[in-house]
Amino acid sequence: MTMRKNLTIGSALLLGLLLSSCGSFYDNGELTGVESSSWSEPNPYGMVLVKQGSFELGQSAPDSVWGTQTPSKSVSVGSF
């Protein structure tokens, strides 16, 4: 009888811990009440900003070897 009683108490304790760990009633995981200034990343030493741009990739004239027309496409690159 004591083994069954220990098993019941253990399972009730485990269930209670499981249910209490599933959620928080206070903050829902959000950091609140902390004031801070805005943060900006400094420029790395020796690096410069490369602005975004676009260019046409491909040939507008027919290929000189096979004489086929290759389509050109516009390529855009973001700043980095």
C-alpha cells in the first residue's frame, strides 16, 4: 500500500510541477519596465558602406560564336 501511495504522491507532484511551468501569470516572457537608449552598431574599422544598385546582366547583341540572342536581365544588389 505504501508503494501505491508514494506513486500517487509522486505523480501528483510531477503533474503540479508540469502545470506550473507551462505559463507565467506575471510577465508572459516580456521584459518590461526597463528604459534604455537606442543602440546603433559602430562602423567596423577600415570598412565603408556600399550603397544599393542595379545593373543589366547579359548581352544585347547576338553571340559572336553561335549567333544566338541571349536574354539580358536586371540584377539588384542591396547595400552592405
